[in-house]
Amino acid sequence: MGESNFKNAAPYIIVALLFILGVGLNAIISAYREGAKAKEATTGEYQLASFKCAECHEMWPYISTWMLSAHKKVSCDRCHTNIDLAAMEKAHAAGSYRQPIALKAPMDRGVCLGCHSGQRAPSMPGDLRDPHPIHFEAGVNCTACHYGVTHFKIAQRDVFKLPDFSNPSNWRPELVRTIATLPYSRPTMHDCFGCHQTVAVSLQPVDLKGTPCAGCHTYSVNVTPCASCHTHFTGSPQQR
């Protein structure tokens, strides 16, 4: 009777063992992949990445964006000086973290000034000009303009809601390149209008260099304020 029961239960036992084996293999493969990713981010060109930052898959959105940024040779903890590794490891183990993982407060400009000068001459695109010293003396925080410099504003843009980006493990530099573009990679006029609201315009993603202002603005436009930011304006809507 006992032998008969064993024969009847044998298929179920085999299925259970195969299931356990499959789960175990999946865990081993996942651990191997995570280890490979961590090794990639901590060797070669990216050897300055913190091991702890690269070890966990939930951090890969931030590692991948960092790899494509101008700060890719600056270690994570050079800017993120108040990292609580114990709390992060606890959240990882409990699965209690939430994406996006974002700063609770703006990066203090003292961190930026550890490498950068507040008096430097900025390299602005096109004919734009930006008096850095004026903003610096007014106490404007660096990240008020440059908050996308390393991670391309992925938290503010809700990138994690996009199908290809919902799983942090999918974040690789080749995928991130599709979203690491203007106007998210550096400040644009849109960022200026967050504080400077004296000029109301609707920007279009086209190159209008050499086009008279009146070519688009058929109504009366006072372009005098434009000259405060654009070096080519002389006060006439026909001159640019």
C-alpha cells in the first residue's frame, strides 16, 4: 500500500523538485547577471563607480545615465556625500524602495563648487549668454539650472512609466541614449523661463538661424528683452 502511494505521488514530487531547481537556477543566473553589471560599472572607463551603487539592479537607471553624462569619471560619492548605505541595503533586502529613487532636497551648491568655480565663463550653445557670477552672487543653486546634468531628469519625466524602462534591470547605456537628449541633457531656454517670465514664448524644436523674427511673429513683438540673453539681437525684430 505504501509503495502504491509513493508511485502515485512520484510525479508530483518530481514536479516539485523541478520547480525548486528552476527557482534556484533563476536565482543563480540573476545573481551572475547583476555581478556582471556591477563589474562593468567598476572596471575600465567606469572604474570610479562605487561598487555599492552598481551592485543592486534598482540603481541601474542612475548608473546608466551617469555613464553617459559629463560626470562619468567622477565617483558617485563625490557628489552624493550623505549616502546611508545601511538604509539602502535594508530597503533593497526588504524590497521597500520605490522608483524613482530621487533626492529629497536639491544638491547643495557647495558640492558643485568642490570642483567647479562659480565665476567661470560658461560655454553656452548658440548665441545665448549667461552671466554666471550674477546668478552665483544672487544665491541661485547650481541645480536650479543644471539638475539634469548627470541623470537627465529621469525622475521628473516619469521615464519609469515607459514600457521599455519600467524594469530597472533593462536600463543599459544603449537604451538610455534614446532619452539622454536635449532638452534634458543641459539647460535650455525652458529652464530660464522657470524664473525669468518677462518673455512668454512657445519654443519649437527647429533650427531658425538666420530667419527674421517677423517670419514667425506676424504680430507686433517687443524683442528688446531678448537681447538680455541673445547676443545677436540689437533691438530690431528684423536683425538677428
